Amino acid sequence: MNFNHFAWEERKLGDIAPLRGGFAFKSSKFRNTGVPIVRISNILSSGEVGGDFAYYDEQDKDDKYILPDKSAVLAMSGATTGKVSILSQTDYDKVYQNQRVGYFQSVENIDYGFISTIVRSELFVMQLDSVLVSGAQPNVSSKEIDSFNFMIPILVQEQQKIGALFKKIDDTIALHQRELF
């Protein structure tokens, strides 16, 4: 794979994938069916979104907290603060984003597969560790995350190649893990 090493620039994460916070759903209104809500507990260490979901009645004007398929989401507080997973919503028309779950939004001229790669990178973790406030309950703000700096290819085609390469590696690892169990 040939990458043009001279066409990279340093950018803030908030410029290439601003972190959007979720909605404060009332737990007293959770249901057994309806629209699933991605909560911090659904951001799994496997890098997937899963586990037991809470459900909510479909809301009017819900575009500010719907998660698109393949969304990169971040646990913003609690014991798993900083964990990033990728949503793969095969069974639902809609999925909602709970509060303290961050969603890295897609912007024009940036490949989302590349974004998914950098927010799961060691460089992301290092920058996260530098802003995490240790205490009883660690947490991080979207403002802090948006200030993280990354070198990114200027050309979207290069971003796509890098994102595709890492997706292929992730898929191969997942395949081998399934074969082991």
C-alpha cells in the first residue's frame, strides 16, 4: 500500500469528528421493547456494542441522539471511561444514545473508517490518560476529547485506505478469535 507521507496535517479531533453527548433518558420509562438505548454498560471491552439493552418508546424529534450504524462511541464516565466501541445495529431501525455516551460524528471530507481507527489507537489512549481526572468516578468531557491532536492524511482516499487496512486487520483478528472458541 502506497501512502503519500508528505500530505498529512495535524488536526484537532473536534474538527474531524466532534464528540456529541447523548440524551438523559429517564430510567423509570425504560421498556422491554422499543428503541434500544446504548448506555455505558453496552460499550464492551471486545470493541463491540452489545449486552443487555434498555429500551425506550420512539420519540419525536430524536435526530440529536440517534446513532447511525457503524458509529464509534465512547464511555465518558465510570470505571470504563475512555473505552471505544463500534455500533453494528443489524436488528434495529433506530438506536438511541444515552447521556455520558459520546458519539464521534461524521464530517465531510473525512473517512469515518479512518476516524474509527484513530479513536481506538494508542495515541488516543495516551491523550485520554493525560486528561482523565482520577477520583471516585473518572470522567472526561467532549471539550477535552475534541482538543486531542492527530496527524491525518489530507486526501480522503488515503484515509480510506488506512481505515480499510485496519478494518481488514480487525476482521482477521475477530475471525481467528472465533476459531479459537
